[in-house]
Amino acid sequence: MKMIFGRSWLASLSFLLMLLNLPVFAAEHGTANEAKAMVQKALDAMKKHGVDATIAEINKRDGQYQDKDLYIVVYDVNGKNLAHLNPKMVGKDMMDLTDVDGKFFIRERIELVKTKGKGWQDYKFINPTTKQIEPKSMYVEKYENVIVGCGIYK
């Protein structure tokens, strides 16, 4: 069999096909920069149109605040969910919500924005595209009396 780059042609072809698929796979997952940009988009809308109007837009779930596996969440400073991809979470007190490791991630999120105003937080959550519990990093910023966040799955 003819060798290409020291490998059989079949192995070389398989390797090249794998490389061609990498950008497609990576494009399905949001990046940290995209998550921060989506939070900024929501904050800009809140400053321009008001908090309540922006929350109403986010809860329409029409894609304006969703991209790939990224989506905006909004909480009040007491842990009540105001906007989420999952409509069953909206309006619920999430202060005592824990991840699979027992981490009170909403409490931690609130403390983070109270002390630093913004930042990244790690926890585990169900990925809406894979339906699996996965490690997640959430970027959050406080604006007026709300916390706006967007997370990336690792």
C-alpha cells in the first residue's frame, strides 16, 4: 500500500477527516468570550429598555439570547429566578439549589457579585443539548437588583 506522510493512505485519510470535523464540533459549544458577550448584550438591553422589558424578551426564548449551548439567565439578588431557558425554573426561589456535588451554586453566585460585581463560577449542570450533567462555568454580572449570567459547558 502506498504510504502518505509515513502512514497508510487509509490512516492518513482518517486523520484528515478527523481534522476537518474539529471546527464543526467546536462550533456547537459556546466560548467564554461568547458567553461574556451575551451577558453584555443583555446588560446593554437592560440599560436601554429597562430590566423588566429585557427579562420579558429573554423569556420569549426566541433565540435572541440563545446561541449554540449558551443562554442567558437572570436572578434577583435573593436567588429568585427571573429568566431561564427552562420555563419551569422561572419564578422559583433557587437559593437552596445544589449541583450534584452538593454545591449551593446560586448562593455562591450571589456572594460573588456582592463582593466582586462580576466574575466566573464553576459548578455542574444539565447541558440542554446533550441532556447530561456536565461541568459548567458561568459568567455573571450584577446590574441594579439583578444578576445576569451565561455559562459555558466544559
